[in-house]
Amino acid sequence: MFRSTALVLAAHGSTSNPEGWLIVKKHVAALRQHKLFSSVEDGYYRQSPELGAVVRGVPGPRVCVVPFCMSEGDFARRVIPRLLGWNEPAPVLPMAKSRGAGWLHYTAPVGTHPRMVEVVIRGVEGMLHQCPAPVDPWPDRVSVVLVAHGAPRDSLSRRAAEDQALRMERRQLFASVRTAFLEERPFVSEVVGAARTPYIAVVPFFLSGGVHVRRDIPAALKACGGAVFLQDDGAESGWRKPSGRSVRWIWCASGLGGEAALTAVVLDRVREAMQACQGPGDSFFSGRSPSA
């Protein structure tokens, strides 16, 4: 279906957090195994290979760039489009423009996709099942807290987490599902402190375990009291365990980027972009023509 299309995953990148890069590489490798695209590459904003250079160097008539991030905030709507040659922030996603004799497609982020709710649910269920805690509560006795970055000056930064929390709440699998933020209210301590059950599953709404997941969220949880189990691949059991006993149990995952279901979300984003932005000569896809 996409044999004439090159796929590029666009990520923020960091010179101090190699884990983020490794997660992107994992999904690039998985997508290459499907052999659906002419090539599958990765490009970054804060590290090499630089996204713009990657896209310019990809041969073929069509390139589709998928932002490997969680929200339609500043990074997805302004930073990536600028790297791809757009002069203005993205008014709506997906969008496309001409690229030489072919086309450049830019999709909505993976984190805003409705199927991300499945990724979050699997993350919660896996966390509760794998953690070596002395308690094993039924899901309907667990309060789930999605922790996102948030940005007071950018309302779109928090919307993805709020939308996914609402989708989870409607399924009635858990006692409650709430959102908390690092940079704006409600903060982690407020939401966790108000949880109605003694069992709390904290899911960082991040793709990689950077400084926010490894330092900021655990620090906020420590201030909440209770026994906090932190997912840590470097620990012998995969978890950092608390000492002593408690009447309150808190599990905290290490991010959602490792979930295999993300590969299907990426493919969905490509299909949506190609259907919404029809290029000349495309008989398979229908929709509006790409805008420059």
C-alpha cells in the first residue's frame, strides 16, 4: 500500500537521554520488518540525524513524517513544521505540500490518536501484573493517574492526556482515571492525594523515561506518602521497591514508548494523512488536495 512512500518518525531527541533515541529506534526496526514502506527513517530536533536533513535525503515521490510525541503542542505544530520547510505553524493536522516532483505529508502526533487509550490500558494492566508488590488489587479498585508535562501558555499541551483519560474513564475498568501535570495544575501531589482508593497506578504520559519520568514524577510521588514502586529496567526485578509497610500503594510506570501497540498507531496516522491529502495521480486515496 505504501511501497512508494518513505516513512520518517520525528522525535524531539536529547543529548543527555539516550533512552528516548533507543525507543524510537525500536519502532523504526519494527516498522521496517513490516516492509510496507520504501524506507523507514528517524530524525530529531535536539540531536542527529537532524529531521530536515533526513527528509531532504530520502529518495522517492512521497515522504510521510509522523511526529513521535504525545500532544499537538508547540513541538508538533510549530517546531517540526519549521524543520520541514513550512513558514507558519500547522493550522490543522494532517497536512501536506509539494516536494519536488512528489509530496511531503505530515500527520497528527501518535499521542492524540484514539487508539492510544489501548496503549495506556495495556501499560496499566502490565504494570499491576508485573510489579512484585505484596498486594494484587482488582482493576476496579485502582485509581489511575495520567501525568503529562502541561504548559500554562499552550492549552493543546494538556489536551491529549485529558482526552485519553476521558476515554479510559468511559470504559469503567478502573475506580477512576484522572490527569495531573508537572508544569500546571492540577499537580501530581494534588491528584494523587485526592485519590479515593489505596491503590494508585501512575502512568507518565511520555514516550521515554527522561528526566521528568526518572526524577520529577518520583519526587512528586515521594511527597504524597505511601509505598511507591517505580518501574526501573536497571533494577534486578525491574522495579525499585519501597521499604517498610503502608496502607497506600502507588505504582509508577517508566513511560509508554516501549508498548508494541504504538506501531499500529503509527500506521493509522499514515493512512489518515494519505487519505486526507490526496496527491495528483493517487487513485487509491480520496480526500482534499494537499496545501502548500
